Amino acid sequence: MSSSSSSSSSSSTVFNSIAAILVNQFDVARDAIAPGAALSELGLDSLSLMEFVFAVEDAFHLRLPEDRLDPREAGITLGHLCEAIEAQIDCKLDSPMAAQA
Amino acid sequence: MSGARVHVTGIGLVTPLGGTVESFDDALFSGRSAVRARALEIAGLDPITLAVAACDFDAAAVRSNSRLPLDRGTAMALAAARDAAAQAGLAAGSVDPERLGIFWGSGLAGAGSFDDTTRALYGEQRRMRPTTVLTVMPNAAVAELALQFGAQGAAIAYACACASSAVAIGEAMRAIRGGWIDAAIVGGHEAMLTPGVMASWHAMRVTAPPPPGAPASACRPFSSDRAGFALGEGAAALVLESEAHASARGAVNASSLFLAGYATNCDATHITNPDSAGQVRAMRAALRDAGIEAAQVGHINAHGTATTAGDAAEAASIREVFGRATPVSATKAIHGHALGGGGAIELVATLRTLAQGVLPPTANLRVPDAAFDLDFVRGEPREARHLRYVLSNSFAFGGTNAVLVAGRAIDR
């Protein structure tokens, strides 16, 4: 699922939320945070990246399987992370099982 | 190398008596206790009320070089050590990194994080964080301190219960005297006022009940009506330097404070019951290490936990080594028992006693146990302008004894 299926307002909500986590919990400079920025270039080591993804998962009450999004992979950007989050949110909303999940 | 002075060039604190030397002195010399009552309610257990001395400290405000989430105790350690290094003027480049060590003691390092982890796993069925191991490992604080100060000479965590930080400080002193390193950031912390740890101490029946309406008087060392200790928390850090290193930096002056002697041994007689004979051997060995006679010690900061057996053993051992001549105080009455961090906090009390030339009173000690024939400082602080040496005792579960002797360079 691509980000185009989400409205631009929910996209920016997701992006702003993860930007806030990076700034507040991981001391990343706000001007280093952009949709095109690679996770591997935020100045976080592999352990901090895992903690970051963990914090994101907790904030959105979801799981991002590593086979789908490995934060240590070179090309993964914050934009990709937003897409993965939005896809999960959409799945939950679409699923009749969502209420039980 | 016995007798060589190791200089104390910086002190940092996070204690129930405050985070500055000024606030610490204020409570220390007036005997003002920070002990309060705290109710503990855990499902399945009878509700209990404990006497505790907690720090007004915001661990979440402390950031580390590793950027990891910090255990409360690790945050305290960082805050105290940063203050000590700043006071010592220990800037980057002023010490050879390979000649700088970290020697740090805690009894239950990571207790808060471990309690959180077990609650998350068994209580809330939540998953482990990726960094859980790094927050609960006993050397978590040591690792952060080494990162913070770029200390490449040594980074060692000591765990011997209530003697942990006294041993850490003494072992750093030996490493400096032996020429292995020039300087060290030393001390200890304990942050264990968690439900699980508090309930465990209560179960052991060694903690004092807070008297109704007067919780600050719960811990009464050497008193005829003593009833155990108040759990505390906190951290204290010192910067230690060899005479040559401190002199070369211009960090030694006419009123400098230094460590003069250290000894550690083990009773090896019982897991908890203290053995006076072992304590006597440790105090005598510390005096020999300092190259001084018992009569040159002007004050003793006792371990003084206010337990029935602990105070009796220590009163007997002090009496045997010092007779009745040397005044004795026990400061756990006001800052609580910080376990592994206690030796460092009490060494700071010892150094402040030397710096001020005033002996702190033992709070809550109105009527000493008639069996103890010692000169307890109680009621008011006592002037001691010619104080040269003070001895600090730390005696641990497991039988480890650690004795530190601190000195002041000249008579004022």
C-alpha cells in the first residue's frame, strides 16, 4: 500500500509524531528530520534505531515486522517508515478483526 | 606505597539531603533528617509503611552519551560525577585518557529498571525493550561514566552490598598509589526504592517502622531504642588524583583534602551477623595503611545502621581499637541507608567534617545504649578545629568490611 492511499493530513500527523519522538527521546536535530532522510543517517547507532522503532511501535500501538522494514537497511527513509505505519493503520481500520486485535 | 596521599579534588552529590555541598552541610551539621514515611501497597501483600529517605531528583532530565534510556541510579551517578569533574576542573585534555579510571560501587545496580521489566513482563504482558539488558547490567553506570569522561584506564563495577562504594574508592586509591593510573572518578549509587526491593527489605525485618507523626526519627543509631534503618537512595562521586598529578594541575592547596588509608577484609563468619574481630582487623589495617596511630583520628563516621546486632558489633570494635577517646557519629539517621552508595555518601560527610572542622551530631540519639562505652556526638554539632584525620566504616552483608581514612593537609 502506498502513501497516496492515505490523506495528506494523516501523513503529516504520522510524520510529525515520529519527528517528535526523534527530537524528544533521541536528541535528533529537527532540521535533520525530513521524509527523504535515511534512518541510517540520523546519527543513531543500530541499538538506538531499534529503540526508536520500538518507541514508534508503542506510540502507534502496532508492530513493524523486521522482514518488512529493517531500520538498519541503508535505503530506508523516514518516508518509508511513515508508509509502513500508515499501511498498518489502514489494515487495522479495514479489518473486521480490528476490534479484537 | 603505604602512606601516600591520594587527593580529593572534586565532589558531586545526589542525596536525600540535596544535590549541593551547601545543602548537604546544612542538614549534616544540624542533624536534619530527610527520612519520611512511605506507604507500599502491592496486590497480594499486606499494606506496609516504610521509613525511606528519597532524593528530589528527576532522572528523565539526565541525558547520556550512549543515548540509552537510563536507570534512575545510572542517572544519579552521571549527575554526581559531572558535578565532581566540574568542581575538579577535569576538562578534556587535562588527563591522559589511558591514565584515568572509573571505580564505582552499587549493591543493587539496575534495581529500578529490573523492577520495571518484571512488572512489564509478568504484570502487564508487555515485551522487553531492546535496551533492557543495558539498563539492568550492574556495570551500566560505570559504562556511562567511562563514555562521559573518555576514561580508558579502567572501568570497574564493585558489588559487595553495603561496602560497595567504599571498596570502589579504596581500590581506586590503590590503583593510583600503585602507579597504574593517575586519576579516577569514583563513588557509588543506589536507587532501589522500588516496590519489589522495599518489600524485600521489609521482609528481612531490618528496617525501622516510621514512628507515627515523627517519621524523621525512625532511624536511631546506637540508641537504646534503635529499631533498624531507613532505606535511602542517592549517589556520591569524587575525583581522586595522585599527589604528582594534582600538583602539576595546580589542584593542591594548603587545605587540600586527601585519602590517607584504606583496608578491606571479610569476616567470613556469617552471611549477615557482623563479627567485631573482623571489623577490628579492618580498622587497624586502615590505620597502618595511613601510617597513623589511632590517637591521631579525630572522628569516626560509623557504619551505624541502627540494627540491634550491627550497632553492638561496631560499638565493641570501635571501643577495642580507639578506646573511648575518639568521638563517633552515625549519619544514616538523616540520609538513610544508601547501601552500595552509602560508603561514598558517608565519605563525603567525612570530608565535609574535615573541611568545616565540625563534627556532625548523630540525629535521633537521645539515650545511647548503656552497653556502648563510646563518646557519641549527639544533640549539637561539636567544634573540632584541629581535626586532621577522620575514619569512615562500611560493613556489608556477606561479611565485607571496608574502612577509609581521610585527612586534611594542615591545621587551620
